Amino acid sequence: MNKNKYFVIFVLTLILTISFILRISQNNVIDLSTDEGQFSLGMHFTHPFLAISSIYFFQKLLGFNLAILRAFSAILGTLSVLLVYLIGLKIKGDYFGLLFAFLFALIPSHILLSRTIYLDITQLFSWLLVIYFFILIEKKSHYKNLLLFSLFGAVLLSLFIKTQGVLLLVPLYIYGMIKYRRKIIFLEQYWVLFFATIPYFFYLFSHPEILAAIDVYREYSTGMGGLGEKIIIFFNQTLNLDFPYVLLAFLGFLLMIIERKYPFWLLLFLFFAIYIISAFTTSFYYYPYLALGYAFSCAYLITKFRNMLGFYIIILILVFFTLNSFYPFLPFVSAKNIRNYYLHESRFWNNSGKEINSLIQDTEYVIVDGKVGQHVRWYLNKIVLSPKAIYHPSQNLLNKIKYTIVLYPPENILPETVNIIKNSELVYRRENIEIYKNNFTK
């Protein structure tokens, strides 16, 4: 191994270390959201089983701890940086791959979501696997049969992580139709993509609850307004988080349009297809998908700098921007948005979970009512019942239910709960939670 390879390994290791530190730090500051609670409990029925089962197994293996739970995303987010390097290596060599990976590792939107347990970081990791094997086949690498098998496996992995995994195949087929035209029907990689979707659609149509949940989620997430309006809103929000990367990416895309360099069409379609898909919702969950396009375009532009001073100035500006976003010392918009995210999200369960669990430790079951999210089940470490579950209870069950937990606002509380707590003893009150010791256990 020559000195250059040692240098590349050293720099890549440094990039991956920085990437992991940025993604693992502060990941246990705020409470789990309802969706995160569902994912962590393996209870989310909108998506296939693979990612959710993996998250649950990860906890069983290492412990039900918030920092450990969200470390799942931090690890996959860091491995995504490694895949970005490998993709850049195959496209333009070591130098470009390192720069591509470094910029991807620094993009604030990807760091922010890597500190949660939302499935989008896992989904992007699987998409990068698909893109990597796809590019290897396009570059006519050796061991084609092994690569085709690997591509098939990567696509299956992607499809069974999130229902949206199938969307990546659309720009890949568009790219193939533009580049190969009618010859696309003779290319094995596109048949691999097609056959990999068959188990996915069989699974999807054999689980009607997923289709029903998709329809509900589509109406909830897309909201009102036309596509143009959503694209503008989405662009403003990503601009607020990733401003210098968006600006440099725009200039880089203009340069790629002028030069028409490989894999211009592939990355262009991937980026804009993902952008349009993401624009249907203003949720920040979808921002990391754009990080791939931003980082690639920025790296492409920066490698064109002939003046090394300009190169170092741009890199220092980007590093400063990212560090300031998460550890602010200047009031940039990105820092303000991320700070507001951490300030406005709940920290109640992180601060009070141990105290509440200590209070109810002598019971096997609890009744929970009010503004209840699935994350509450994760924090309580008890078997959680709805008040309706004890409408005709056995005495044996009643003996196991010593407490009723009410989460406000009170308008969400069921009449059954009102009857239970009417003659019960209030033993705990804090912020928007009350805990009653049930009379029927005395």
C-alpha cells in the first residue's frame, strides 16, 4: 500500500469520526416524538417491517436507552458518509470522493435528522447502496453477476424499509431511457430493478393496513395548496437550514449543465425527483434526501477551483456554518432554526420519566388517557391500557391496575377515565400530567 492510500484512509477515518460525533451528540436531549415511539416499539403500520424490526432488535441487544436508540440513526448516517465516498471514488477518484463525503457529513439537515430515529436516515442509506451498485454496473466493473445480485439485494432492502423506497426507481428508469433509449430493455440492471419490486408489491397488497395508512398519511402530510406553492415553501425551509450548500449546489448544477459531465443526468434526475417528492410535505424529515444532491454539486464546483486559497476559504466557511448551526456563537438563520427545534420540542419525559416510573413501580398495568402518543408507552415501561379496556374487567386484572395516568389537555379524556378518577387519590401532578391511585385496587 503506497503513501497516498495511507493518506486517503487517514482522511476518510477522520471524516467518519467527525461525522459520527456530530450525529451522536445531543441525540438524547429532546423526547421521542409519537412516530419515533412507534418505530422504537415496532408498532408503526405505515411501513414494511425491516427497519422497524431492526430498531427494536437494536434496543433488545444494547438496551432501551434514548441515546442508544437514536445511535441507530447516527451509525447509519455515518455509514452513509462512507457510501458517499465510495460513490465519489467511482465517479471521479479519491480526491473527489473525500470531498464529496466531507461535504455530505457537514450538511446540517442530515446531521439534525441523524439525531432522531425517523426512518429517513435508514432509507437514504439503502438508497445510497442502490446507487453505488448501480454505478458500479454502469462503469462496467468486474464480477457483474455478483454486482447484479448485490443490486437486487440493495433494492429489496430499500423497499422493505419504507413504503417510499420504490420512488428511487423512477429517476433510475428515466435516466436509463434517456441514455439508452430502446436498448434499455436489453440491460440486465433494469430487469433486476423490475424483479426486485415484485416481492414488495406482493407484500404491499397483502397488507391492506399499509395502503390505508398511506392514504391517511398522504392527506395529512401534503395539506393544502398547489405543488408550486409547496415547492417554494420547501425551498425556503431547506435554504434556512443549509444556505451555503444550497447556493453552491445551484452554481455547481449550472456548471454541470454547461459541461454535461457523467453522471450529470443520473444525479440531476435523482436530485430533482427527490426534491419534487419531498416538496409534497413541509416536514424536515425529507431534507436529508437532498443532502446527496447538494454535496455532489458543491464538490463538483469546488474541484474546479484552481486557486487553493479559494478552496480553503470555501471549506472553512462551510465548516464554520455547520458548527455554528449546532453550537451557535453567531445568530445565523440556520442556528436559530435548529435552536428553536431543540427549545420547542418536549423534554418532559427525559426529565421526569425516571421519577414517574419510580412512583408506579409496584404495578404491572397502568391506564393512560388524554393526549397520548406512542412514545408514552416506550417511556413508561409498563403494559398500557385504555380506559375502555377495563369496561368489563375481571377482578384479577383490576388488582394489577393500581394507577391511572392522565395527560392533558382534558378535552381528550374519555368518560370512562372521568369515572375512574372521580373517587381516586391524586398522588402526582406536574406540568400536563396527573397520576391517580385507583380506588378499585384497595
